[in-house]
Amino acid sequence: MAKYVRKWAHFEGGKLGGWSKKLPQAERRELLEKLVKRDSYATVIRRLLQLRNVTKDEGTVTKATADMAYLRKKFRDVPAVHKRRVC
């Protein structure tokens, strides 16, 4: 009998706005910029980080890491893209 593997990563389709490693760099980054404005910087970074940590494909890891670095450089210190949580 096969050992049960608990899947901790739950992916919902479309959460990265159509991001794909097959897209050109400019299109990927344009999609991510729109997502940052719609959701938030931290949310998009978390989604990319989860994708990067779960995948075993080196191309996806490389491109997700590069896109995270781009977002970090562009949006990290911009207060307008950080949504504040209201408790």
C-alpha cells in the first residue's frame, strides 16, 4: 500500500493572473505589477514564494526568483501598494 502524502500546498487557478514561465519577461512582470495593485505586494510575493518552493522545475524556480527580486526592487518601499489590514 502506498504511503499517504499530505499535500500542504493548495493552489487555486488564476491566483498569479496567468503568470507562466513560458511568457516573455516583460509580460510576466506586467501581469505581476497589475496583481500588486489589485491584491497587495505581500500577497503576490507569498504566491510566488509558494510556487518557487513547491516546484521541481529549475526554469520555474529561476524565473519566479527573478520576478520576486524585480517586485522587491520596484515595490518594497512604496507605501501606496501596501494595503493595511483592518482588524
